[in-house]
Amino acid sequence: MDALHRVLGFAVVGGFFLIMVWGFAARIAKRADPGTWFWRLLAAEQVVLGIQVIVGIVLLIVDGFDAKPFLHYLYGSVFPITVLVIAHVFARDLEKDQYFPFAIAGLICFGLTLRALMTGLGIG
């Protein structure tokens, strides 16, 4: 289970990186929509993040709540989920470029989940 959590952690960080780069590239290219695959990637990233959180909760219970640094949980679940909810709220109210709040969220979540990965691996 720990190996799965580690693999999913790298996938989550990579997914947010792709969302960030794709969204900013579409904005620079002045595209009205980044395409269907951007939205599919965003949906998949949210699902993988949810699975990652569930696996993390299971590991926390199995390990007897032997917590890593507390910030690991905040960086890896609470903060990214909050940022994504805020991005959905902002995107819903936009008439055009509804993808751009997700590009910004991708940037923020990339940093947050990278930091979660680092604390989980004991780096820094």
C-alpha cells in the first residue's frame, strides 16, 4: 500500500505540472479552449488525487496514526482540494477562458503536492 501511495504521489505532482503547462500554453497562444484532452486530464487528476487521499487515510489508520510531519497531510490533501474547489467556483463564473483558473490552480497544486511528496519522502 505504501508503494501505491508513493507512485500515486508522483502521478499527482506530474499531473498538476501538465495542467499548469498546458493551461498557460493555451493562454499564451490565446486559445479560447485548450481542448478536450485538457479537461479529461483535469478530471483524471481530480480522481487520482481523491484515490491518493483515500490510500493515505488507509495508511494512516494501518500505521496506527504514526504521523509524518503534519504538513504532509495539509499539502497533499486539504490545500490542493481547497484550491481546486476555488478554481471551480471562479471558472463557473467566467464566460470565456474557463480553463485559466485551473492553470493557476495547477501551478499552486503542483507546488503544494511537490512539497507533500518531499515531506513524505523525508526530503527537506
